[in-house]
Amino acid sequence: MRLLARAALALVLAAPATASEYVDGWGPPVGTAIPEASFDDQAGQPRTFTGLMGSRGLLLFFNRSADW
């Protein structure tokens, strides 16, 4: 029983380090400028990231899908 508890504890302590190394390779580094592009909004009007940006910047969320 103690061996199982120790193995579980070791796994729990090692998981964050493994996850951090895995996630570090995702996407561009923080602070990377987004390339300028133009997209049509729901009304068909062209929009750019610069045009959407306010005085405090622009926050974008991308979601693959909720239907996995």
C-alpha cells in the first residue's frame, strides 16, 4: 500500500513539470505581433485587427470546437 501511495505521489509531483514542457511549444511567444489581415464581419463590412483595437489593446479568443 505504501509503495502505491509513493508512486502516486511521485506521479502527481512530476506531472506539472511535464505539462509545462509540453505547453511551452504551443503557438507563438507572448508579445508576438499579429499579422495585419482584413476579415468581413457579420454585416459584410471589412474589419482589421488594428481597426478593432481600442486604447487598451485587443483580446482575441480562438476556439477549435466544443464538439469533439
